[in-house]
Amino acid sequence: MNDAIARTEILARIRSANAKPKTMSAVDDWKALPRQYRQQSTRDLASCISLLEDRLRDYGAGVHRSARGQVSAGIAAILRQRNSRQVLVPAEIDRRWLPQQFAFVTDTDLSHGELDACDGVLTGCSVAIAMTGTLGLCHADGLAPEQRAGRRALTLVPDYHLCVVESSSVVETVPQAFEALEPYKGQPVTFISGPSATADIEMTRIQGVHGPRVLDVLIVD
Amino acid sequence: MAAPNSAADFPSAALPLLRNVQLRDNVRHATDVIQRKRSRVVGEMPDWEMLRDSAQRIREHTMEYLADYLEQFEQNCTAAGGQVHWARNAEEANRIVIKLAQNATASVIKIKSMTTEEIGLNRALEAAGIQPVETDLAELIVQQSHDRPSHIVVPALHINRHQVRDLFARTMNLTQLTDRAEDLTEAARAYLRQKFLQTPVAISGANFLVAETGGVCIVESEGNGRMCLTLPRTLIAIAGIDKVVPRFRDLEVMLQILPRSATGERMNPYNSIWTGVHPGDGPQEFHIVLLDNRRTEILRDADARETLHCIRCGACQNACPVYLQTGGHAYNSVYAGPIGAILTPQLALMREGQSLPYASSLCGACYEVCPVKINIPEVLIHLRGRIVQQQPQLQRTFGLEAIAMRFAQWLFLSEARLRLAQWIGRMAQKLFIGNSGWIEKLPGMLGGWTRTRDLRPMPPQSFRAWFEKRSESSTVRNQGKYE
Amino acid sequence: MRIALFITCYNDTLFPETGIAVVRVLERLGHTVDFPAAQTCCGQMHYNTGYQAEALPLVRRFVEVFREHDVICVPSSSCVAMIREHYAKIAVASGDLRLQADVTTLLPRVYEFTELLVHRLNVDDVGATYPHRVTYHASCHSLRSLHLGDVPLRLLGKVRGIELVPLQKLDQCCGFGGTFAIKNADVSGAMLEDKLHCIENTQAEVCTACDNSCLMHLQGAIHRQRKAVRTEHIAHILASEGGSAEPRKDTV
Ligand code: SF4
């Protein structure tokens, strides 16, 4: 097959371009790469959370806080404010979060059309990066229910996303987030920083293109 | 000078663009905005230089062990349910994609990808009866206006909102459309929504391939990328073999430098990382085409291989004072600006785009902003050297420029000859001195100078003559070795 | 201190007054200036245009001519950049081990003029008087290759009577770029227009820089368009003692 010929030839060409003998194995050379950049946090949790809040707001996301045990009330208040009725949730969601007075649609392999018919989606968050205002969404089995965000289409098709972030999932730096996700690195990960946006027309930033146009974050202390 | 074989060379392609006031205003505005945002978010990173150092070394390391990493990627991606294809050139890549798409669909949705531009995929798909639909707003604008992208990150920065309104009003049949950016964006959203939900095949590029996991990473803003990566049944990604990074963790560097450099954001709205096929989540068929298309040629040239370190952030374009004047189209190439000036001629095996390495004043602004520290001015000079070297023997010997350079060298290799030349110059310049007492028109190659500039004539006495006269004693006499 | 002056080929021929000003400043500070007469050109034009083979003999010549000199002063940051950034690479490419060793010992002895004053001679007040409104243009090489930073401005700041006005878009190239100005004359001209516009906005009488190459470029358009501002190499300002600060006839 053509593919196989191409493969052999490309690899051979690379090897001949790199023919100079190496002094180290790839693994050792990789380990010796400089990593002087910031990896660990220099802030305490409270200041991380307020930085996260600040950065999220900067992207135009709505930010709310709630005490542990008050999550369901917090969610109810936000959904009421957004006037969301048909709210989607991943099957593994922490059921205690869900306020009684709303009808939630549990994702059981819904079709694209069914997802599109929902007003919004409610998920957890695997890791949140304060410095960049980023929510890391993953759906691996090893994650606790409050850290799971469902399959990728859930947080994409509906026009509204409410994301609950446990304070224990908040880190300051990007490298810390990668450390946290390391065990799930084969699973799909989506990093979300604010609602979808474009600046393609005259560099005017417009919020909300194809992904959810409105993003709310509820931080649980 | 070596003339390119096809397409207008840079100086002549630049000319009409320099006269296009509207275009230059658009380019200036866009690059100004991104530059300002970039310097703000880069400024708030105390470890920016360390990130650049790491990024540079990661890229360098990857290139040194590229074959191993590609094999590793292939193995891991395959184990995760993906199918890996290899293409030596554009034709092979296009053929693979067409074959995969042909039986499944009449149209495909596409994520903005420079690589697919590079191989002319859209044209090939159309020729095979498959309609490609660009879903990135800027690419949609470019595609619908039958234009070419003019910037890596903001491909339509040369088109303003009035022009977009007229375009969409026509192509989407929206006569009431206003020219507010919000309304134009909304129009694109509505136009693409059903296509996202129904089209069975998507085509994407890739920002990074992770050797360790077989994963692929795509960085975007609008969510069109996620739509394409998540909703269709089949996903086909095309990636240059240079896109690989060794490990998952290396993304912690790349995802910090890329968005800040590209759009001036701390993080772009969406980054997706996936690995092969995930049951119940996203496309259930995933193909990736690994494309050489002469990248291995670049790898061969020790002085230019850092070109392959590029992560296509576009920062060098925004910082470039030449790009600022002309925009991207003067480069007559998929890749414009400083990166285009080094990448394009190399991708053409130095047979085309030979004017591009000269389309730079070597000011170094590109190198200063490049997040992976590609020393673009050095590569430009190196490529100029290759262009001179590959001139046909006749031109290398008797070409005007070659003769001038050798003659200048001959003068500089002797003080006596230099003095004589200075004397002759003072005599000869009298022919060109205008009424103002300055030189206003020079002949031949030098005429470029006097098109917009005068030249002060050489003063009657050179510095060396002055120094000699004033004090014989402190002049170090010729030490004998040189004339 | 004995200081060897590398005047550079284009200053020697086109801007002898810059060399004269450099000599005046250094002598006023009590130093002795040598001028090795065999010097010609650093090879920058050849090298940057792609004629790297032709540059090599010029590099050898430079190394030889300045072999015995401990401190070498160059009133042109682009020539210093050529030496610092490329000589070592050229030597390696030549395969000549002796040349490589020579370049290694040469590099720490080469100073750009303002760099020499501030970093080596540790002066920022050179006793100049220059009662004019002046704006400083940072050449790309001074900015990005030599990283001169505020060195020239520190020197200018100490000049008596001077009124310094900052230039907008200081880090943007004026469009000279050696043979670029000829090969891409139109683009170069457009860049030059932008720079001129910024200079005019300062309403300065004088635009100065560490490089006569940029200044020649600016001056060429200023003269063509009969603009009021004039250009002066920084050495000229630092050499001025008030009375002699009048513009030279030939630059008006
Ligand atoms: S060369 Fe550097 S600055 Fe230019 S696009 Fe590539 S990575 Fe970005």
C-alpha cells in the first residue's frame, strides 16, 4: 500500500537528516530540558479563588459563590435568573446538586437534535486554572462526580453552560493543571476560557459564536 | 537578482497593495490591536523568557528525535482506535482525504488549518465533487469571497465589516443584514448551525500531536472547532510531521505561549485534546494524515531547520514592519510575513519565492516576539546565501549584483584601492548632483534609493584623510600585513 | 586609555564628521585615539545580502587589523552587530581554527561608541552643550542586537541645554535595512514615511541615532521633501560645546 511506502520513506528521510550521532537517549535528553518557568503556586487558596473570579469576569463569564451544602440553592438561583428550563446534565452528576423545582434532562446518549433542544447544561469541573481563568473539563472514570463534565458535546451544543467548580479543584498555574490531569491524559480534555468568542471582524471581540454564548461559574467554597 | 519562477516577486506584488489605502488601514488596525493585547498579557508573565527557553528546547529536542516520536505517536494513536496515514506530498495527502470522505458524504465541514491551505485541499475536494465548508468565521469570509487568507491567525484581517456585510448579504441571502460585528457573527452562527449538526465528516488540522499518548490538540476560539471535532461521525486531521511534542506535559508550555502570542489572550476560549476514538464521545472514526511535503528537506539544512519549530502563532507577522505595509498577499504564499519569508521558499525547495528572504529589513522584531525563539533574521540571511549560491554559474559570475559585490570586496581588501575608489566617487558623483546640491537620481539598481530619497554627496575629504592630516604621530602606521 | 577607532567604510566615505566628533569626545575625556589605517569594512553588506563567501576575507582582514588593539570603538551599531552576531559563525563555517580563536578574543574588545562611554569608560556626562530640541531614534541593531536600552538616552540626558522629546513607535524599523532599501525600494519608502511622520510629530529640530545608516535614510527623504527637521549622529551632539553646535552647512 502507498501509505506504507510513504511511511518508510518519510521516516528514513528524517533519520538521515538526523544522522549525527546522539549523546543521549530521547528520554534522558527530554528529562534534561530546562523548565525554569513557574510551576508551583505562590498563593493561598483564597487568593487563587479570587484571581480565578477576576479572570473569569474578564472573559465575560458570570461568577457566583456558594457555601458547601448550599450548592443546590445556588444553582436554583442562577437558573432562575437565566430563565433556563430544559437543563441538561451528565448521567454521573452529583444528584444532590439538583434543585427540586427544575426539570433536568439526563444525558442518555441523546441525539444532536435533542441536545440542541435544551436551553442549557449543568456540569462539574475537573480542574480550574486561576491565572488564565480556565475550566478544564474531563470525563474520566477515576474522577469524582463533582469533577465530571460529561461527554464533549454536552458542553458545546446548548447555548448556556453553568459550571460548578469545587474550590478543591482550583489551581493557580497551567503546569499545576497538567499535573492534575496527568492520570487522565488519554481521555478527552477540553479547556474552556470564557464563552466562545471571535475577533475576526475588525478585531472587535464578539462573545458567543458557536459554542455556548453564556457561561456561568459557581464556585463552591 | 534571482527572479522567482512563478508568481510575481515580492517587490512587484507589494506595489498595488501599498497603494490600497483601505487595505493598509485594515492591516494596521488589526496588527495594532493584537500587538497591544499581546504585549499586555506577555508583560504580566514574569517567567515569559523561561517559557520561551523551554519551548525552544522542546521543539529542538523533538526535531532531533522526530522519527522516534512520530513512531510513538502512531503506535499510541492506533492503540486508541485512530488510523494513521502518511503522505509524502500534497497530492498524496489530498488523495487519502478524498478517498476517506468520498463514499461518506457530499460535503465536509472544516476547521481553519494552514496545512490544508498549504496542500490546496479545498480545490482537490471540489474537483472530487465534495463541497468543503469552512467554519471559522474568517475562513468562511475568505472562502465565500473567493479570496486568499492574509494572516495565519486572522486570515480575513484585510477585509472590514462593511465588506463582510455586503458579502454575507449576498451569499446568505440576508438583505436586511447590518454591518455590526455582532449581527455578522450571528448570521454566521445561524448559517452554520445545521451544517454542524448534520454533516457526517469533518476535516481539521492540528496544533500539537502528543507522542506519549497519541493525542491531538486543537486550539480555537469560536467553538466551530469543537463542533467539527465532536459532532460528526468521522474526523480526518491533517498535520505536518513537525507538529509533534514528546509528552502530554509539554503542552503546559505550548498552551501558555501560544494564545498569548497569537491573539493576546491569557488562554483562548477552547482547547481540545483527544486521543483516537472515545466510545460514546465524539467521532467514532478518526484518521490522521501525517504530512511531509518537504519538511524533511528543511530538516536536512542545519542552519534553517529551526523553521520547523514554528507553532504558527502569527506574532512575527503582527510585529513585522514590512507585513504592516503590505499585508499578507504580497507574499504570494499561504504563509505570509516573516515566517512565510523563510518557510515558503524552503517548502518550494528554493525554486520559488526567492524574493521572499529579501523582503525584510532584518530589523529583528520577529525574533523578539517569536515564542519558540526562531532566529528568523539569521535564517533569512542563510537563505539569501543559498539563493546566491544556487544562481546559475553565468549569473553568479557575470550578474550585475555579483559583480558589484565582488568589486566592492576587491576595493575593501586594499586601503589604497579604497582611497582611490573614494576619490573616483567624489569625481563621478558630480554627474548626478542636482540643483539642490544633493544627488537626486541614480542609475541602475541604485535608482531604487533615489525613487523616494535624495543622497547627500560625499564630502571632499574622507575621515581617514582628515585623521592622517591632523596628526601623523597618533596614526598607527600600516602594519605591513595588508596593503 | 588608548582606543582604536573602527570608523566603518560608510562613515569614512560619507560621514567623516561623525568620526571627527568621536575623536573629539574621546580626547576631551583624556583618551588617545588610534586609527589603524589598513581598516576598511566589516563585511556586513556582503554577508547580509547573501554573499557570505565574499564576506570571509573581509572578516579575516578586520581580525588582523585590530589584533593588537585592546579597545575598539565603532560608531555604528549595525557593524557591531555584524561582528558580534556573525563573526563567530563565519569563523566556524570557514573551518579555520585559528580564525575561530581570533574571533573569540576579538569580540570582548569591540564596543559601540555609546556603549564604550557608559559601560567601559563609565561616563554619562561627556561635558557637552547642545541647546536644541532633539528626538532619539533607536536603530534596530542598537535596540535588538546590542540591547543598548537607555544607554544613548542617558548620555543625551546629561547634555546641557538639550530638550529631549520621546519618539513614538520607537521600536519600529525606519525601513533602511541595507540592500533592502534598494531591492524593496517601495516598501522601504512606505516604512520611511511612517517613521518621518512620528519624527515630525515630535516637532524636534534634530533627530539623532547611533547609526548613520538609518540617519542617511531619513535624511534622504527629509531633503527630498524639504522638511525642517535635520539628522545628526549622536557623536555630533556629544561633541558639541554650545558654540560649535550650529548645524553643518551641508546638512541643512
Ligand atoms: S515563526 Fe515564531 S512568531 Fe512566527 S508564527 Fe512561527 S512561532 Fe509564531
